[in-house]
Amino acid sequence: MRTVAFHWSGGKDSALALTALLDDESVVVDRLVTTVLRESSASTVHEIPVDLLQAQADSIGLPLQTVVIPGPGLGGYVEAMDAAATRMRREGIDTFAFGDLCASGVLDHKVAQFAPLGIEVLEPLWGLTSHECVERFLASGIRAVTVVVDAAVLGPDGLGVGLDHDFFADLPAGVDPCGELGEFHSFAHDGPLFRRPVDFELTAPRRFEQEIGTTDGMRTYTYWLATPRGRR
């Protein structure tokens, strides 16, 4: 029996992978873990505020542990996560689980990071293609909306859109249907995984640029972002 800390992004793939883990009798999901930026108190990549991450966790029925990344960007991620992983291992966590697909190519990197700390890596969606993942997501009943889109792929009108059959059918040619190349990110807010819907609203769209390290060196990407907020 594995004792798992699930690395929760707040998006569709996280919700789908967590659903699979909760149905797996060989594992016990002990907690959700999310990295948050010190400056903004919001999750990395998706920029979901901590209060909404907590609302998601409360609705799912699992405790949330945040790991603060000093930044900027993902600066200090490895050091902060290694320290948190060492503490979690002492608390009985023996496995970290993620919602990655094999198109992301991150599994070897994560194994190399966490295996020396005595922690296995589990990827419930790893064997799925992006198309298979989309079909499983649509069948799951999980509801999610877009909160970040690559400006080279979608405009600001692509934000706040529900991830349904029409959304995936209307994606431009060549776009990974799961957004595995960063084309879009989402916020999961309802469905069988949740005991109750997570109430939220989105801020007005804003455009921002981010430098990201790739196999070809640093590249600048431009995104549209609509931050989910708890309703006032």
C-alpha cells in the first residue's frame, strides 16, 4: 500500500489523475501538494490563489500542503521541493503522484529528483495519449474552464471557456488537445471528484510574457491569463 502525496495543479489533468488514484485500492492519498509563489501567494503556472486551492481541497476532502517557491518564476523550486519531500518522507509519504502525460517527457527528471530522497514517482495518466486523456476527461464528468492560454494559439476570448466537446473540437490544427505543450491551462471546479462546486469568478484578461527554459535554450512566450478568484 503506497502512501501518496498528490501534486495538485488545480487543472483538468490533476483532477483526472486524482480521480484515478482515489479509485485505486493499492494507494492511499494522504494529501494534496501545490507549489505557490512567495510574491503572489498563487500556484505556479496556473496562478490559482491559495484560498481557491484550499476551496478545491476542502471540496475534494483532502488536506492541502503548500510549498513556497521564492522565485522569480520557478527559481528555487528544486531546493524548496527537496526540503519539503524530505519532511514528507519522515511523515510516512513514500510516493509522489502527478498528472503528467508522456508527451511532457518529465518522468525521468522527477524520478531522478525524488528517488534519492526515498520517494517513488507515480503517474496515473502516463500511458495515455492526449486524445485518450481528453476522451477520459469528457467521460469523467469533471468540469473545468480555461484560465491561461498561449497567445500564439488562442486569444483572450479563449479564456473562461468550459472544456467540453466543442472546445476540443474547435482547437486550432496542430494544438495538443490536452495542452501538453503549454497551449492552455485550466481550473477544475465541479464534478464527481468534488463534494460541492467551487464558487469562483475570473478577473479580466491580461497579457503577460514569460521566459521558459527549453531544449533549445531560453524562449519568451506570451500568454493571456484570467485569474480565478473566490466570489466576494
